[in-house]
Amino acid sequence: MAWLLKYRPEGMDPAQIADLTQMVNSLCTRIVPCPSAPPAAPAPFSDPRDVCTMCNGVLDSGRHGPVAPLGACLSTVNWACCTDSPSEVRSSYDFCPYVPESGWAPATVGDNELALVKTWWNRHCAGAAGMPNHIKAAFAAQLPAMGYSAGMATLGGLKHVQNKRSAIRLLGAAPVPPQGPQYAVELAASMRRLAAARPPCDAALRSSANALVHTVLCENGRRC
């Protein structure tokens, strides 16, 4: 990365190069384990993909109910459980280990699979079916990695998605970089990997690194 910053700055001004160099030096320092903490209290109920709302009233009819509501429910389940969702999102749903990466579809999902979701819904959602929609807030957490412009375009398309393959394709889509040597894109990817490797107690450093990558190297999401 130091070589890229020195010999392939791609139009960055000296101040930006200095900021990036300082950030790289910080990311490359020896990783020290976070201080031990007392045992955490049981995690509160979490529904980051708003399965409670999207599957409300749908699961009682199973595969024999209207296709569109079931499709919307399963699209949300597939989004929650696909590998594009962070592990902390997937761990909120105990049915995720049973959802294949290709997802479930109304025409092929089995009664046993729907029963898994219904059991989870009855346990967690029966008393909170009117919760506000949290999809936008959950999606915003992924914007630093996707780039702002591409993330907003994807979110706009996601609002109209009913087909599970389209949902997975949208969530997994990445902006296409311009052709030719992309040294800034390569540097951005390297810095993101270093930031992701920092321990949880370095959250501020990770956030600062991702913000710098997004603003300088990716030109506010236009490049990567």
C-alpha cells in the first residue's frame, strides 16, 4: 500500500496522500486483544431485516396462500440469511442455517421450512407485529462497503423486489469500476480488509478508515 500511495496516487493531492498514509500506518499497527469484559447480558430480541412485518399474516396459510405476500416474506428471509448479510444479522434468525444461498421460493419451499420461520415468528413477533420498518436502517449499515451512490440505487430497486433471485442479485451487486489500472480501487480494497481485521474495540478506527476510503479513494462512492 505504501508503494501505491507513493507511485500511483492517481491525482490525489498531498494532503489526501498524507491522510491515507497516516491511516495505513494506524491500521498496520500490532493488533492488541480487547480488554476482557464481564459476561454480557443476554442479547435483546433483534429483527434487523424486519421479518416480523414482512411475514405477518402470511405463514398461517403456508404454501397455499397468495403467492405475492409469501414471495415478499421469503425474499426478506433470503435477504436476512444470505452471505451478503453480516453475521450479526444472520445470527438473529435461528432458521438461517437451513436457508440455502440460492434462497427459498414460494413454488418450491417446503412445509417444514415454513414451519421453522413460523416458530421463530410466533416466539418473537406475535406481540410486536406493528413494529416500524427497519429495512432502511439495516441497509444503511452496509453503505460504507458498497459505496453511497450504488447503495442508494440498490435500495431504491429493493423496495420493488418480490422475486427472491432479484433480491439476492441486487444485494450482491457491486458497482462496475472503470476500465484500466485501478490502483485506487486496489488500495481501497486493501484498506477495507485491514480495517475489517481490527478488533471490536477499534470500532472508531475502522469507521474512520472506511469513511476515508469512501471519500477519497472511491470519490464518494463513484469509483468503488
